[in-house]
Amino acid sequence: MAERSNPEALDVVRNDVERFLSEQTGKEARVTDARLLAGGASQESWSVDVVLEPGEERLALVMRRDMGGVLTFATLPRATEFAVIAAAHAAGVPVPRPYFEPATIGGKPAFFMQRVEGEAVGRRLVTDPTFADARAKLPEQMAQALAQIHRIDVHAAGLDALLPAADAAQSAIQVEIERLYRELDSVDEAHPALELALRWLARNEPSPETERTLVHGDFRIGNILVGATGLNAILDWEFARVGDPMEDVAWPCVRAWRFGNDALEAGGITDRETWLRAYERASGRSVDRGRIAYLEILGNVRWAVGALMQARRHLSGVEPSIELASLGRLSAEMEHEALRLISERGKG
Amino acid sequence: MSLHDRPTVTEILAAVRGYLNDEVAKTSDRRARFRALIAANVLGIAERELLSADEDARFEDERLRTLGYVEGAAAERRRRLCADIRSGKFDSPERFVAGFAYASEMVARKLAVSNPRYLKR
């Protein structure tokens, strides 16, 4: 249990997990191992091993639990994230199987899901030779999974009452731009580059979306578990919403999500056209390349603001973390990329 | 020169950065190692910022003047600029180009401190 959490916190977690799982299973649940996993800037993810007694049944679980502070104004409550994962699981999307029902662990909202094997660290996935075969399969697999997500009947799955959605009077892009202004104001720093980019986005908005679907909201390398044969599971559903499916198609093209492999514009694993065509084949939709280019700029602004918001969680004292603090200085990279893309569009 | 003895502030930061990179990161588990490397990286940012602070301030002051923001502290002028961009005062093609040039130069300065390698990629 090599973890930074103090032993008391770990005891609280262990006791609460055992109590909750005993209630849920009608057996005596004993935690044999509980570890906070690396990564995770917005939620804690715990690896939890459980034995159910009497008997020998063992559960290998991941517990997702709230951390302090709000990541952005778009994050879902854990119980809603659980419902979205359950709907995706029922629809056959590769996600970890959700277990039980939403819980409260150590006073914080949490839920449990199956522990799926695989690598999620972006930098490794785009460069490590171990994943060469997986990388070759991923564009097709990601496109199919994303098309499946976008086919989920939000109403039938009971998600329409739970998820944020644009009202009919506003386009999904207008809603997003307004949210980014609110978040930028909450950070209370002067960012001329982001102001210019947001102004440009507002004045160059493409036509409103032609359909609204379930949107994963953070679909990219880094949020999927990858094994030797490619995609194992899609994680991190806390930004799910009802919106323009093209936002999910454009998001992996944002430069930060290439993890240094800049030349392969789709997630650092393939070129943009290969990715867009794979999605077109899988979904039956045709993808407007100009819209993707616009959403890529919006995506850069979104992550620039998101990084500022994350740094605030450290600076406010809510969640002291050197990792969160460092993100404040990352946002200049997305500012630079947003301005570069806008200036390229100007030439075109 | 500071009235304080050596090591200077930047020398102290460099020494701690070396300790994090060469000792902590090499003897820790994966998670602690990850954090030590982040800590070393942000100390590098602090070192570069201290070295370029005076020049950055002169540069920004001059560029804000060029845009017409003359009165007040730089931070306050920067805020006025942001409010003006948002209210549409930079919508005309000429003003947009001027604002864009300012923002691009400032972002390049920030990157020279936060991640100099990014601009070379």
C-alpha cells in the first residue's frame, strides 16, 4: 500500500468499502488490498481487491471517488457518471462493467466498476514499441466505439433527465463558449490570447449542429485502456453530455492529446484523414472537415481553460498537488496552438 | 547583487531541481518519481522566469503602450485589454491583427519560460 494517503484515511476507505460491499452482496466483504492509482486529476481512482465470505469469490474493482474542488463547471456527479457507464455497458460499448449502485465512501460520492487491464498513459501508448500492434488497430476500434456511443438512445436510457444539454434556442457551440467564459471569469486572470480566441470562435461559429447525441466529452488517448490487441475499455465519463457528436470526433485531434507525437494529428497514433474516415465508416455520418478544424480550436481553448481551472484547485488549497499546480503553466501551450490554428484559417 | 550570500535564489532552485531529478526521482516508486519530475520541471520554470523577469516586464509594457494602454500598472492594463477584446473593441480587422500580434508575442514569452522546447517542436 505504497500511498501518500495517511493511514487513517485509508482505514476510513477500507471500512466504508467493506460496509458498502457487505450490504450490496449480502456477504462479508473483506478488503485485501486498496491502492490509490497513479494519474487522475479530477477523480480519485482506487484499485480495490475484495474477498466475499463465506466462499472464495474475489472481486477486482476500481473505485472512482470525488476529490476536493470542482474540475470545471461541466463535471458530472459520480452517480450520474455511473448511470452513463451503465447505459454504455448495456449498449455494448467497451467500458468497465459497473457494479452495484452509487456509494458514499469516506464521506465522498463514489462508485465501483470492474478493473480492466491495460495501459492508459498517453506518452507510452504513442511511443512504446510494445503497443505498435495496438496502435495499428486503435483508430478503427476507437471509431467503432465512438459511433456506438453516439448511437445510444439517450431518452430510452433515461439519461436525458440526468445530463446537461443545450436548450433548443442555443447551439451546442454557443453553450460551450458561454461556459468557457464563465470558467475563465472564475479563474480571474487576464488572458488576452484566450479572449481573442473566444471572440474569434464566437464570430466564426459554423452552422448549428444537425443532431444531438450522447457525447463522451473527453474521448481521447489517455482516457482509454489499451492492451496488446488494442482498445480494452473507455474510461473517464465525467464530462458526458448531450451535444454535437462532432465534438468527440475533433477532441482527439487537439495537439495536447498527441502526447508529443505531433505529426500524427489524431491522438498521436494516426493521421487525421484516417481517423475521420474510420469514424465516417463506423457511424454512417459524413464529417465536415471545416467543422472539425473549428472544433479543434475550440478544444484547445477548452483545455487551456481546463488547465487553469485545475491549477486553481491547488492554489485555492482545496486539493494541494504539485501536479495540479504545474497545469497552470501548461495552458500557454494550448493558447499558442489556438492562435496558430486561427492564423492558419485566416490564410485559407 | 543581493545583500544575501550565495547560493543565489536561482542557484538554490537549480540545486533543488538537481536533487529532485538525480536523487528523489531515481530512488522512488512510480508515483513519487512522477511527482518529483513535475516538481523539478516547475523549479526550472521558476529559474527561467527569474532570469527573464525584467526583460519580460519591459517588453510587455512597451507592447501594451503600442496598443494604446499607457496608464496604470501592467496587470491592470492587461485586464482592460481583455475587457476591451470581449466587448468587441478588437473586432475590426486592423485591431484584431494588432491584438493578435500582442497575444502571440506574450504567449511566446510565456512558453520561453514554461516550456522552451515546445516552440522548437
